[in-house]
Amino acid sequence: MEKILTDRMRINIGPQHPSTHGVMRMIVDLDGETVENVETVIGYLHRGMEKMAETSTYIQYLPIVDRIDYLSGFFCSYAYVNGIELLMDIEISEKSKYIRTITMELNRMASHLLWLGCFMMDLGASSPFFYTFIEREKILDIFENLTGNRMMYNYYTFGGVKRDIDKENLYAIKKFSDEFVFALKDLEELINYNPIFISRTKNLGILEKECAYAYSITGVNLRASGIKKDLRKDKPYLIYENIEFNVPISENKDVQARYILRIKELKESNKIVQQCIDWLLTNLNNKNIITDVKPLTLKPEGIAISEVESSRGLMQCIIYADGTLNPYRIKWRTPSFYNVQIINEISKGYLLSDLIAIFGSLDIIMPEVDR
Amino acid sequence: MIKIREVDLFENLKRKFDIRIENCPRMFLDKGNELNSVQKDMKCIVKREYSAFDEHLTDDTELKCDTELNHIKPDIYLLRVKKEDIRQILRYLKNSEEYFFERLDCMVCCDRKKDLEIMYLLQSDKYNVKCGIRVEIDKKENQIATVSDIFSNANLEEREIYDLFGIKFINHPDLKRIFMPEDFVGHPLRKDFIIQRLN
């Protein structure tokens, strides 16, 4: 076949583009329809989270923290709250550990479900979006009953959690968790064997191990490249030591592998939720959910590095506290900030329409990148 | 009964470069806790007690200000190095089989009023340990060598630090503002940055 003559072109995607999940700009160099170079421009959603910390007290900063990643606010809350607890040597009660775990896992499921819907939308399939949102809606209803909010929870506090989880909440979670198994089965049947889906995701956006390490990629994107790395197993926090769950990995390294791992992670999270419910149902009379720490006059001192395995990867909150009422410096290490950097590496040589699929598969959320 | 082996984890590094160990996790063999495989591999049984480290730290007490923060939680290895050596040390820690700190978790910059400080947080997945490398940067000089060719993710990190703190990274491929608009004046996370009300 004769080689088709192509033109080099530079096109602009975003900042306001539905597939960028926020505001992000990509300057793409094309040769015909093949991607040659992608330059990402970020910073449209910068809100100065780190500067805000320096001008507020520890308790004033607490509600802002959820906004760093609004799809999985519990993880940000936990990273911050845990950092202060490390500095102040606060031991939290067993029950609050379980409540934190169950909320975080439900949050992980909600985040993955939203990702799944939006990712399928990026690929051009609109019906899975509605199925995932039905399930996500149930989780948000549970959170609304428990915390009073649907997205920005402000539920954790220094020394525990703010409200106790009651019997109705637990039964609601149990009901959701039992039904979710079947809902996920339906979703998988809808997507997994679809030839269009397979042809648009298989052998696409290969992320090699070396590249993943060089760019400090964490979470599902790293595990899809065949590296078994999960903070919940490596350095168990909260109660993950007592709980049985697997860390699924895949050797395929492509977009489809990332999709399959997220589905598997949904199942594992569901398992963790069920084990937590069993414990909480047998300990209904235990009302010890918070350790009194006088949060208004907290004056911690030192440096704390607090880590959590969020739904997108390793999240760190590094707190420099100098013994006054205000934090001296707070640094957020957010996983999406690192995932954004590999778009150029893994989308070279693919078509422009594949760029959207690759970008979607990384599960990048812009407020987390820009903070 | 097992004797305490006194092995210095950073012995080789010390021989090559001028470093100061600020924090080193304490682990004992004779407390009844068996060392796990990770610790055995790392041979990280600490040479001295904490008090000895404190003595070491009092060498420059007159430098101490309200932001001299030295105790870190959880316990990780904390080294203070000279900024001229930073590239060599990071390359050594990344490539040598002895340490294998092959991931740069993040770079934390902090304005300590008298100077600026960058902490490179390294993670060794092989041994599952973390190490913080702290470098002081003089405010007048205000520059340090880039490490973006050693760790690729340092590229955006350094741009972030340049944007928010104004530290220049020598030989950085694309040093420009990342969060703030290009015509912005000042570096917002510096302590002398004045927050203005925009009406």
C-alpha cells in the first residue's frame, strides 16, 4: 500500500473539555492522526490549599481538606488527621478505626464507580454511566445519613470520628454491599466482552515498569504494570492487618488492565466492607468513638509524614508544625500530580482518539493535581 | 543471648560524602523482637542512642530558630547533606544495590525564615523503608542543581517549587510557573509574601 502523505499539526485540547475531568489543557503535536508529543498545562484549579493552611488553625483547616480530592474526601481527611495524631501521640479507639476503614473503602468504591462511568462515556458508551451512578448514589445516600454531607464530609476529627454509626446505617451498608455483588456482575457482563470496548482498550497506552518507577506512579496504574505495591499491605495502617483481602495485579500494562484492576478492586473493597460490618454489628454497644484532645488549642511540634492508599494511589500529607496554633507548612503529595506527567510517555505513537482513552484510564482528577 | 551488632547503615555513604545523620530509627536485637527479613537485609541496627544524636545536633545551636524542626514521625532515616553533593548522593542512593532508593516520593520545600530547605523523600520498595534527605539553600544564592534527569517526576516538582518558593534549578529543561499565572509577581509560599485583599 502506498504511504499516505500526512501533515504535521498542533492542536489544543481543553481547558474546558468534557474528557479532561476538570480544567486541564493539552497541547498535542500530531503527525496526521498520530500523537507525537503531548504537553500538559495545569494550574487552572489552583486554590492555594497549602497557603491556606499557614493562615488558619489546625481545626479551621480540617473542613477545607476534603476539597483537595472531592471524589474521595475521606482519604484526604484521614491523611491530615492522622498526621496530627502522629505528632500529638493520640491513640484512637478500635471502633473509630473500624468506622474510618469502612467509610474509606466505601469512598474508594464510589470513586471507582464514578471513574468507570466517565471512562465509558469517554469511549462513547453512555449507558454504563447510568448503571454506575445508580450504585454510587446508594453510597452517597449512606454517607449523607452518616455524616450529613454527600461529598465534603468533614467527618473525621482529631482523635476519632464525629458521629457514631448506628444500627440503621449498618443495615443500609449491609444491604448495599450484598446487592452490589450482583450489580457489578451486570456491569461486567455489559462491558467486558464488548468487542468495541476491547478493540479500543487492548494493547493501548503501555506503561512499562521502569517508566512507572521513574515517574513515581502509585496505585492501580502501578499495579497494572505488574508491581505489587499497596500501602495497605506493605505498611498496614488502621485495621488492615486483621482483614483478609487481596491486592490484584496484572502484567498486561495497558488500558484494559487498568480497567480490570479497578473492577477487581471494587470487589476487594466490598469484601473489606463486609468484614467491617460484621465487627461493627457485634460491637454496637461500644460507644467509644472519640478521644478527647481539645482540638481548639492543639500545638503539635515536629514533622509528620502521614500516608494513605487513596483510590488513585499513594497520598501523603507532610506537616511541619512549630509548636504554635497554626501549621508552619503543609505539603500534599497527591497521586494525580504524578499520573499527569506520564501522559506524554505513554500516548506517543497512538491515535488522537486513543489519547482520550489513555488519559481516562489513568483516573486523573484535576483538583488533586492543582490543589 | 544475641549481641547487638553495631552496624552503621550509611557507613559507605559517609566515607564518600559529607553528610550528617539527623534521625535514625532505633531497632534492637536483644529486646525479644525478632528482626524481620527487611531489617536483616538493611543491617540497620543503630550505632548510637538518641542522646548521642542530640549531642551531635547541638553543634550549631546558635543557628536554631523557631522553625528548626528535627523530630520526625514516623521514624525514618533523615540525612542532612550539602547542596553541592545532592546530585551525586541521590544517584548513589538510587543505583547502588546497598540502598536501592529507586523512587522519589516527593520533594518538600519549606521556608525556614533564615534559609530555604528542600527535603527529598526517597522510598525503597525493595526494603520498604523511607529516607529523607534535607538540603539547606541560602536565600541570597537561591539556586540548586536539578535532579530531574535522575528522577523524572522531579521535573514538575521542581517547577512547583520554583513557582511557589522562587528557587531556581540549574539545568532544568523547562523552568516556568506551573500553578500561578505567568505574569504573577512574587512567590506565594514564602513567609515574606504579603497576602493582599483583591477587591
